[in-house]
Amino acid sequence: MSWVLLAFALAAQAKASAPPRLVLSVTGADAAPAAEWSKARRVVTRILERAGVVAVWGEGCGPRAVCVQFLSVRPPQAHEDAAGYAVLIGDGAGYAAVYLPGVARTAEELDADRGLVLGVTMAHEIGHVLLGRAHSRGVMSARIGWREMWAAARGELLFGEAEARRLRAEAIRRSAIP
């Protein structure tokens, strides 16, 4: 086999085994302090990486992207303790919303870094958009508490193995959308 063919074969094999990419688009990010927003992106990226998905931060909410909206005012339909929520339209469609004053309140109650709480909240709500309404453990705990924050601070807050498989499958499905 020639070196050129070998190089192409190795490149194709590497591409086939590369983790799927998931486009994340955030609107209203300018409402969050820059340092908190930067930390939140790192937290979400790390959590998704641990699930075997590469986060690609982009713009524009199309069918390939998971859209996240930052809100400064809690919508009336959201629970008063909520830091975020997901709107599910069906078949992986919908969007995530993060209520910034709720993130601040949660950070204060848990004595946690706001950027960390913002990232964990985003990852949780992105999980709902991709996985549905169910709660479990780790990232998808029904209520994010000090244990989850402690795990997140150490880079150990995870999706469950079955959830990670579903996340990878959904990322692959979305990347195939024309």
C-alpha cells in the first residue's frame, strides 16, 4: 500500500472514531458577567467531553444546534426555585433557558462559584433538551446541591453511562441534519 493510501485510510479511521460534535448556541450571554460566562463554557465543555461529545460553541439556532437562552426575568410558568428549564417540542427539538437571578440565588445558597453554577445549570438543561424530562443522578439530578457542585468543581460531575450513549447518538443525529 502506498504512503498516500495509508495516510487517507488512517485519516478516515481517525475521523470515524472521533467523538461527535454538538453545536451549542447561546443568546443573551452578554447579560452574564464575562468571567462567569467563560467559566460556564469550560464547565459545560468538560461535562460533555466526559460524556464523549465535543461542544462547539456557535451562533444561530437551527435544527443542528442546542439553543440556550439566558434570561434576567423569571417567566411566570417557571418554578420560583428554578435556575433553568427546558422547553421540549418533540424528537430532540426545543431549547434550554437559564434564569440568571436563579443561578445567583443557587450559588449564594450553596456558597458556590456563580460561573460553576451557571455551567452546571446549562449542562443540566441541555441534557433535558437532548434526553427528555427524566431526572437521575449526577448532571441530571432533580435538584443540584452541594454534592453536585463539589463534583463539578473537581471535574467529576457526569452524565450516567446510558445518558452519555444517548447524548452521543443525538449529537450524531443532529450532525446528519442537512
